Amino acid sequence: MTSLSQDRPQVLRETDEEARRLSRSLIHCARHMSLAVMDPETGFPAVSRALTAPDLDGVPVVLVSALSGHTKGLVADPRCSLLAGEPGKGDPLAHSRITLQCVAAPVEKPSGTQEWLRERFLDYHPKAALYVDFPDFRFFRLTPRTASLNGGFGRAYLLSPEDITLQEVPAVAEWQALQRKLRDLPQVARALADHLFSEKDRNWRFSGVDPLGFDLTCGDLQVRHEFQRSVPTAADAFYYISSFSGRNAQGIPSPEN
């Protein structure tokens, strides 16, 4: 006799590397996400839009004002949820999206972590420089506890934190130095974009780099390229980027310079 569980179709697919890469790309390419918190006054879920940027370990970071309702919600109850993934042409449900269930932690200021996140966040969102230093604004890290990926019809996955974030935080100082170096190499960003993506002849720039890949930005467009495997150091990431761009012979400085 066939059991009821065997009769039911399997909704979730087994999580594979393709699902992990898609999940990370959705998080890194999202310039904003829908943020859901519990309203401390009514107890009802409340959803808003928040600027987001990934920390070096892939954890989403938000910059929020203490005057906003979602900040009050995060302070009262750190449990929250993020939705990333933009619809395109046709049926919105045919396009990839990911929902993250997270626990929010405020970043103390002043602190080394706050200064690092400020610099990294502004690389993703330069216009946030207008208000990032306002006294009522602060950063929160939203650490995923679980994630649900829908890669399109029939492509549903349940992911763990290990699938989408790094569990060991890399040496921030060396990655910060690399990010500053890449900020001054827009010609390399353009070479990479021309080779890797269909959006060519644009003013691309590096917005972020981490042990799993790098992000390129042009206006409101953001794209992600992942390394074949995680790289152990910032110097390794720079070697990959400069070699892949085909510009090593044209005077790109070495990571030690």
C-alpha cells in the first residue's frame, strides 16, 4: 500500500550548487529588498522597502532611521524577513526570488564594524552619503536563519545559512584594502562586464568583492559574478579579477602595491 506522503508530489528540490549561486546572486544584486517586521504597537506584520547591501560574509545589511516603523519593529523583536528578486516581463511568478528569515542585530557606533559597513554600503549606494551620518541612522545586520528560494515554476529550494553566507568571517582589513583598490579601476570593471554580461559599453564600477565573487554596478543595474570556488585571501581575488579581465599586461598594480 502506498503511503500518503509517497502520493504527494515533491515540492522542494534538493539544494545544489546552482541553487546556492542563484540565491547569493539574488541577495547581492538586490539594491533594495522588502523588509517584514512585527509592528510593536499592533502586533501585525508590517512590510516596507529598505536599502540593502551584503556584508563581506554575505549577510544582508540595512541602513535605517530610528524614526521609521521598521526600525522600531527590529528593536522590539529582532525576527524579520527579507524578500529579494525583481519580476521581469510576463508572469511575475515565473521570475526568481528568495525569502530570508533573519535575526537582526544593531551595529554599535562608533565602532570598527560600523566604519567598515559605512564604507562598504556607500560603494553599493553612493547617494546614501547624504544621510548615512545622520545621528538617527544606524546599520543592522540581518543574519539569515533559513531561506526559501523559488527559481521559477517547479524550482523550489529550502536553504540553510551555510548555503548563502560564509560561516567564517574573513580578515576585514585586507578585503577593505582590495575594495579601495578596485574602486580606482573602472577600466577593469568595464572589461569584465564586456566579457561576462550582455550589458556592454556602460560606465561599470566595482561595488563589492568577497571570497565568493564580486559585484559590478552601473547606475541602477547591479550584477554578480562568482568565482569557481571560494578564494582564501584578497590577493587571490585580485589575481583572479585582473587575470580574468585580460589587463595584467597593461599596468594593473599587484595586490601588494
